[in-house]
Amino acid sequence: MKNRLAAFTIPLFVSIGMLTGSVLADDRLVIQRDVVTFAVLPDGVRFPEGITANPANGDIYVGTFDLGPNSNKLLRFSRDGFLIAQRDFGATPLLGLGFDSARDKVYILNFGASKVQRIAAAFDSGTPVEDVAAIPSIGAPGPRTVPNPDGVSSDTINFGSNGFPAPNALEFDKRGNLFVSDSFQGAVFRVKNVRTCKTPCFVETFVHDPLLATAGFPPFGANGLAFNGDDSALFIANTGDDRVLRLDMKSKMISVFAESLNGADGIVFDEQGRLWVAANQADEVVALNANGKIVVKLGEFRGINRDGTPDGLLFPASPVIVGDEIFVTNLAIALTPAVGDEPEEEVTRWTVSRMKLPRR
């Protein structure tokens, strides 16, 4: 259950940091709560999760994560929020999306089928979907040892797995290789030369590590992926552990980059080198500086509108940046078994939000 205790209001834009009288400007926390609804999904289309964009024309692509009974869709919106096309994927829920500008394709992680797929960017309802690769079943990673505060003892977490591959997020490197996170198997997979490999392409296990698994909530480990500017490090959100991890691409060593990010989900870098994280349990998007410190907070949840849409952010799942704006899917899905304790249960129409990126 989310923490909804904040009952005070704040201005739409606040700069905090002068409390000590000696804080440098770059260390000030910027809070910007203004959120605009970019698009409302069609009737009967629920739980927008994955998002990507065509940098050439600003088209926004959204995939849905509906576990039933509604059909899942890939939606294409124009830059002004007009629905251009939708492609039906039936019962199989979708997660991560990525745009391939070199071939004008949208890559799709079909969670239900455990596959990487792609489709023409200018798709319509009948455009064929191509299977690119199947994510293998490799099971859970080994146990994780966690030191206790006494500095002497430790606890051991053993991860179970039913062997179901759970592809969640994807990211291309500059060489044309595709990386895919697996939330249940605690892994990152690689498909080399994904644009040109003969389908079905070979999928290799790039890293399989207990830091990529979780025993937390929501029950998704390795999630959002984002490369830094020179591809020397791959940043990985671990949703259940409320962390962002850093994977050194040469040594394949994983370290903790940032902690206490409530439901760290999708991530993306901006042109200034800030790493934006959708904190799905905090109903906000935060930016981290090079040291992993939060320097910006965007958005908030303000209630449910009369038309059944969320006002502001509600379970923000995935971000994409176009120009000076960040677009975020509002998954707005209830996860706890209790009835009546989550605002997500009141949502009847689902949305994609848009916010301005503050410039420092």
C-alpha cells in the first residue's frame, strides 16, 4: 500500500537549499509539481506501462500491461496527443518499448510471450508484428548476503523462481546491441546486432546477479535500463529494492548507485546527464545527479477526476524525453489484495502525463 500521508500543499515550483546558508546552487532540490494530461487512452484500454518516442516527429508510443480480461494494445499518439493508430496484442501484456531510428521500428517486450518483437513505426491495426528473439529461462540468481547494522552478522536472501522469463525494459547501445532486463530471473540479457541478426536472434545472458532480484514490493527486480553518455555503464532500476544500480560494462561488476527511491521503475538520461527515475510508489519522477543524489522532483498525485482519470501522476511507470518535456505513463494498477485501500481502484480511464523539464 502506498503512503498517502502528505496532506499539505506546496507551490508548483519550489527551490530548496538555502536552509543552511551555505548550499551551492547545483545542490538545491528543485520541486515542480505541475502535471498536464497528454493523452487519455481509448475506452476499455487500461494500464499504460511502456513508452517510447520517435525523435524525428515526436510521435509517442504506449504499450499496455493488462493481465486480463481486456485486450492489450500498442498505441501511437501524435505530438499533440491525438491517437493515430492502435495495434491489438490480445491477452499478452506488454512492457518495455524502444525506438530504433536507424530502421524506423518500434521494439516491444512482449511480457506474456517472453519475446522481443518489433513493428514498423508507422503501423496501423493490421501491420505485421515480427518476432525478434525469445528470452530464455535461466532461473533465479544465487543468494544475496546482506550485512546487519551490528557490522558482524548478516542475513541471506534466497530467491525462488518458476523459470518464467519476465522481460521488462530494453535499451540499445551505440553499437546496435539490445539489452533486456528480466525482473523475475534477476538478469540482463543481450542481443548482439539486433537490427541485422537472423531471427530468431540469439540471446545471451550478460549478467545474472542477486542484486538484480528482489524480495521486496512491488515484486519486480531488474527493471528500467539506461546507458550513460559513453556506454561505459548501464544503469538498472530495481523496483522492489527501491534502488538504481550501476553495471560497469567492462568488468560487469554491479554497484548500488542510489537508494530509497520508492518503487524505482523506468529510467532515462537527459541531455544534462541527469538520470530521471519514475518512482511508482511515490507518484513522482525524480532526477539524480552524477553522485546519485536527488536534485529534482516532478509531479504528484492530486486525486481522481470526475471522468475517472487520475489528476497528476498515479503509479508512474515509464518516462521518455522529447525536447524539453518528459512524458510518463500512469500505470495506475492496484497491487495490494485488500479492497478499497488504493486510489488506483477508482480509476476508470487511463492517461499519459506530460511535464516540463527544469533547466539548471
